[in-house]
Amino acid sequence: DTGVSQDPRHKITKRGQNVTFRCDPISEHNRLYWYRQTLGQGPEFLTYFQNEAQLEKSRLLSDRFSAERPKGSFSTLEIQRTEQGDSAMYLCASSQDRAYQADTQYFGPGTRLTVL
Amino acid sequence: AQSVAQPEDQVNVAEGNPLTVKCTYSVSGNPYLFWYVQYPNRGLQFLLKYITGDNLVKGSYGFEAEFNKSQTSFHLKKPSALVSDSALYFCAVNGGSQGNLIFGKGTKLSVKP
């Protein structure tokens, strides 16, 4: 069990550029979540995958955001035309699909995005 | 709507003293409650969870939490604080329609020698 990994750990970009983040979940975990955390706040849910299917998106996820999980393995989160308000820590979490709401979600180290 | 509240932005404790970090929740149905800890520039580490059964839940690093249904609380506790416990602590409820966690704003714990 190598844990959830995320890449890159830090990303600095200029406003208007596109960025892509990657998340590798724990290998046997079917569920994968993306959250966003801004300074002084708890993480907020963005989107969720069960295997390769994206089952829910938060209203926080504007049309500039897109996420994929091809073949139900790793996931990518892309932000197009970045804005300064996108600056945040982007967290990925994964869980097994055994007990639904009782499953523990394990988090990666996060990708810190700074938009200049 | 499901929610959690952490009424204290910061808790200060002397090393060796007991600590309590407070959390209250509002859910419809059965509550599934979690505590996570976050160190600077790191992701969240799972500490413990309440699903059902015994109201006192034991977790990692000597932490425990007490579930109180009548007070809708799930306070995190540790009998003897360590300086290394200094971090940001988040309470969460699994109340999203797809099993996503809903977090409180977090409580910064500072343990002084």
C-alpha cells in the first residue's frame, strides 16, 4: 500500500493558462474524489468517480474544470483559462467500495496551485 | 443539509495536559463522522471514525473521540498532548449524495512545551 500520490506537488501558472493535475489512488480503491481547499477553510468537494464513471460534480466545478479517470485507474483534473480565484490546494482521495458512507477516504499530499 | 461546525479556530494546550477539539454536526439519518489531521503543506491524515456502536472511538496516535447523539457532538480528545500534535484538525461528516465528505473549517491545535 503506497498511498495516494499526486503530481505535481506545486504548480505556479499565469492567469489564462491551462493546468493539469494527476492523482494515483491506492491500487484496489474503486472510488476517487477531488476536493479543493483554500486558506483557512476545510476541503470542499469537487467531483467523484466510481471506477471510470464520473458520478457527481459539485456546483463549484465550473465549465473550466474537467476531470477524467480512464480505465478506472489514475485521474486527471484540468483547469482551463485559470483565474486567480483558482489558487488553492487540490486534494485527491480514494476509498474502497465496501461500506459506502462508512468507507475511509485516504488523501494524497495535494497539489498547491498558484495563479499569478 | 449536512454540516459540521468546529467552534474554535484555535486551541492552545500545554504539553502533557489533556486536549479536546470540539465538533458538532447536523445530519439527516445516521451520522458517519471522521477526524483528520493536516500538517503544514501536507494532505489530510485519517485519525478515526464513528460508524456505529461504542460511543468512544479510539484512533491513531493516542487520539480518541466521543460520539454524543443527544448533543450532536463528536469531540476529539487525547489524555496527554505532545508538541508534535500541533497541527490543523478537521472534523467531517460523510453526508454527500455520493459519499463525499463535508468538512468543518478546521481547528488549529498548538501544544507548547
